[in-house]
Amino acid sequence: MKLTSLHGNHLKLNARMGEFAGYDMPLYYDLGVLKEHEWVREHAGLFDVSHMGQISLKGKGAQDLLQKLTPSSFEKLGINRAKYTVLLNEQGGIIDDLMVTKIGEDEFHMVINAGCKNKDIAWLKDNLTDGLIFTYFEDWALMALQGPQSEAVIKDVLGIDVSDLPYMGLWYKDYTMFISRLGYTGEDGFELSVPNEAASPLWDRLLTDDRVQPIGLAARDSLRLEMGYCLYGHDIDANTTPTEADLSWIMSKQAKEQASPPTRKRVGIVLTDKGIAREGAQVKTKSGEIIGTLTSGGYSPTLKQSIGQAYLPIEWTMTDTEIDVDVRGKLISAKVTPMPFLKPKTKGKV
Amino acid sequence: MTVKFTKDHEWIKIEDNHVAVIGITEYAQHALGDLVFIELPKMGAVFSKGANFAVVESVKTAAEVYTPVTGEVVAVNNALENDFDLLKSESDGWIAKFRMTDAAELEGLMDQSAYQDYLKTVE
């Protein structure tokens, strides 16, 4: 199994480890999943997300290429601003979802999913035009500090004032640390990209602050689920399109005009009766017809009920539509709910 | 009172009148992590040996609980629904009580020391 440069730090913290996308990753630490989840919503949680791929595309035509491979426009994106988008295959299916930061005109930094690294890199390389330089920052680590106290922690521990950094903005002074104000939790927070050798000391330093706790992948998943964010390979994949995935907000005007209206759409589902529905559970109409399958599902520690996502035929996607979810053969009442399930607390200004 | 253990980490205590009290071990609880839901059996339901009679769910997974004996459910610990920590209690952490139909089914289950040895092999 592959290891991140913070692997030793996780073992020292007595993390319960598990495999994710070929990496031995921390699932949770001594606090446990529920408390870790709450900690991020109230304080600041530190995540190792170094398994994700950091790549860049630079040179004349970089923006054109990204606009060809994604449904998004980067023309109006400011320098040092990030945008969420997806890589599309020739059929319009989603190869991966990613964050793209514009570092300069025709220079973009991207963070891609761990499990998609190889195919994304191959896809980008296949599409490179003359004069474009592709770089894979294999020896860089990535950690996320998420939660309402993150800004203060960065100021107090690192001496860096990021109070003026807007949501989706990037800060860097030299080329030793890149701080982006974004994340996967719905909280105000940051992702810190540093060379591998700097990762372990930085991780330890951030943890010296009482407001910071290490958070594993289990809570990362429950936090993102509450926000209705997609998990690649589950909620989106090569067989789903951005419009089906309810991601038309990432699409350029042109891409929207070209897209055919979807016949199914990704929606949120909340169980109104007791029980927990997980990925794979069938969604049924009240008359018993199967209309979909949960692509993600689980317990929401904040709402204290079971939430999930599913693709349902358009006629079943109206808010408050009553449905059933089949959990081990038992039908549990549920309803279609807008996502995010909770109001995000990311910094408003962009 | 004798306590026996299964390879799936259930414990089973035999009370008088062929009543078997079943719960899950500390090891099982620890492996599951934070619990968020428990699905209990209905009173009067009949399960055969090896059947799934309850489900204990943590944030990440749903773990089925199996009965090592055939019998009818004669008591359900409903207090667990509101307090998962109770599972840890030796006296109050039981999930359900069964009226056994065949005491011979207990043969082959592990005793305390055999279970401790078994735990060393599953680590």
C-alpha cells in the first residue's frame, strides 16, 4: 500500500488506519468519528489529504485545453482564484471532479482524486498541445485545516494572516507553502500544500494548538455528505453527466446550451423514519417501483438522522416527494430534500 | 452463570429456565467505533441458530448480530435505542433474551479463556 508523508504522524497519534484508493490512511483517531465530525463544525480539524494528486498545466493554450476538457469557463476566473469543475470524457461522462486554481494567465494548478490520478494524468497528457507543460507534484503533501477556528489557528501558529483571503482564494509568499481557502466540509477552512519534507513538522506544529484535532477520512465523508458534495466513484462517475449530477452551476453558458435536458437528477434524500440507509440501498416509490439507488448514504451527526444521495427520474426529484428506501428488505419512509442538508459556513465573499 | 462467546463476537449467558441472554463483546464495540443506531428484534420473534436478529450500526458500517441458539425472543433491551453506551455494561448491555429450544447448541461455543485466545488470532 502507498503511504503519504504523514503516515508516521498518524501512527504516532494511534489512528485507526484503513485502505483508501491504494493508500494506508487514517479513518479516525482517539476522538472517534462522531466527536471528530463535531470538532470540525465547532473548532478546527486537521486532515491529511496528501493522497490526492497535485498537478499543473502551464503554457500557451492551457486555458483553452481546460475549457475543452471541462464544461467550465475559466475566462472570468481571477488570478489566484479556484474553481470546482469536472473532467469530461468524449461522451460527456465525468472522469473526475477537481479544484482548478488559476495561478497566472495560462497557468493552472489542480487537485485531483487519489483514485483517479493515473487516468486523469493519462487523459491530460493525451490532450496536451504543443508548448504545454504538464507537471505532477508527486513530492508535495496536502493537508486541510477545516472549521470556524482555522483562520485564527493559521494566524496564531503560523503567523500568517489570511483574514483577507476570500473563499476560493489562494495565498503564497514564496514557493514553500500554498494556502487555499476551500475544502470539503462546508466550514470555513484551508488547504495547505507543502513539499513532503515540510509536511510532518507542519502537521505537528498545527496540532500543538488546543483548537486543532486530527480528523480521519470517516468524518471527512460524513462532513461532505452533509454538504451534499459528490464523492467520485460513488455520486459521480463516467456514466453520469454534470447536468444529471446537478452540477450545471459549474457549466459555462455554452456548455449549458449544448447539454440535453437530463432524464434523471442527483438529489438529496432524508430518512423520515428510524434507520440508516447506505450506499446501494434501493429507492422505491410508495407503490413499490424501484426508481434509484443510493450513491452515498449514512448517518448525519449534525441532523441526527440518515441522509443520502441518489439519481432519480426527473418526475421524482421534487422537494418533499415521499419515497421509501429499502434497508435490508425493510422499507423506511424518506423524502427528497434539497442539498446541502446544512447551510455551508464557508466565507461568503468570493 | 456461564458466559460463552462466538467467533462473531457475541456473548451469551445462560439464565435459569433455558433463557439465553445475548450481547456483543467489547472487542466488537471497539471495532465498530461510534454507534449511531441499533435495530432490535421484536418480542415473540423466533430465530434459528446463526440467524441475524439485530443490527448495530456505527457511522461507517452496519454489523449484523447473530444468535448462536435457536429460540423465541422473550425480552428486548429497548433502553439501548437511546443509550448505546449501555452495550458496554456487563449487567445492562444485553440486546435480547431468547428461550432456547436446544441446549446442545451451546456446545462448541468458546468460554472466556478460549475467546481471549481467539482474539489474539484475529488482531
